[in-house]
Amino acid sequence: MNHTSGITPLHPSIFHNILGLVALQTTRVGGVSASPLDSLNLGTHVGDDPERVRENERRLCAFLEISCESIVTTGQVHGTEIAVVTGPGKLDGYDALITTVRGLFVGILTADCYPILIYDRRTRACGAAHAGWQGTAGRIAEKTVNAMHNSFGTRPEDCLAWVGTGISGECYEIGGEVAARFSSRYLKPSPSGEGRQLLDLSAANRDQLIEAGIPPSQVQCSELCSYRDADRFFSYRRDNGKTGRMLALIGLRHSD
């Protein structure tokens, strides 16, 4: 790989040593977008110059030694619809993508929401899901595992899963209406008072993956926080909506 580009993605250690597997989450570093979208913005819907986004994509794909056309993303809608990806292209209206096609890389864009990457070591199926509070309340992590089972025969015990970097439980303050959708074990009172709560979406998604049947030792969570680390991550809440998007990507290369 080309390590001189300045691109510094997160490579989850749970997926290390799996031949041919590409699994990562980009940071904001290594691109050409201008402030406040600086620099590796990969979202086309955030007001960035489309040519700069294309250049960022080109740089990422050169770094990974894959073609830009091989990345499949979706216009995300904070729902729980899941698409089975069989060919290249951009989809719309889904919040999780699953595939068994080698040479395709399914991707989720985030800037505080959680990306979830799943790999089935037996069938070599891959899944990527987008979990903000709405997707998490709708149990999208569990539904993605179930969709892989229904579509590809995936057994949860064969899966490895990663809950990527999003806004941490210490930083994600919500009101009572959202809190009512979650078990009290993911909530604690916010220091700001006024009935506000802090919500741990990472733990909620981790538990859903385990409840879907993935052994706890095969689920890993990023310990980083998109809100806290402004140098490395975009954060919708920290930057009042004026921010870029990171890409979490998973798929198998054509040949080992």
C-alpha cells in the first residue's frame, strides 16, 4: 500500500491477518477539502466542491489499491432497510449493505453515528451498517447479522464485528424522548441536568451483535470518540452540522 499519502485510516485489529480483506474507517486527514470540511471529506451531500470529494475518493482508492467504482454506498436515511449488493453503484434509502461479491467494498458514511463492520469467516460475506440513535433503537446491528444469515447462510458464531468510531457515551447528550427508546443500562444522567441523559450507542450496538449470536470475544469496539478528537474526526454535533463525513468500508479483494 501507498503509505506516503497522509491518509491514516483506522484498521480494526479484529480483522487483522484475514487474507484479502479490506476493513477500515477513514479519518478526516489526508484529503483536499477546505475548512470546515477539511480535509478527507467523502460525503457528497455536505456542500463540498464535488471535484474535491472526487479527488479525496481517488486518493483513498489509490492508497487502498482499489478502483473508485468498486465502492458501494447508500443515501442513508436513519432507517433499518438492508440492501444485498450484487454490483457496483450508489444506492439510496438503505442504512446497511451486505455482499458476498469479491471486489466490491460496501461503505457507510458517518460523522458521529456509528459504523458497524461485520465479516463472516466461513462464507466470506461482508456487512456494513449505519447506527445513529434511530438505527440503534431499530436494532440495525442485529438485523444486519440476521440479513446475512437469511441471504448468505451466515452463522453468527463465524462472524467478527467491529463497532467503529462515533460520538462516545460521555459526549452524547439526549433528551427524554430519545432516552425513552433505550434501556437504562445505556443511559446516565447528564451533568447539565434538566432531565438530559448521556447515551452509550457503542455499548448498545455491541450488545445487539452479541444478542444476534456473535460471541463477545469476536466483537470489538473503537475506544475513540468523534466528538472529542477534532483533529482526527468529523463530528456533526461538535461542528453544528457543518462538517464532512468519514467512510467505513469492508470487502474482499478479487484474489488473495
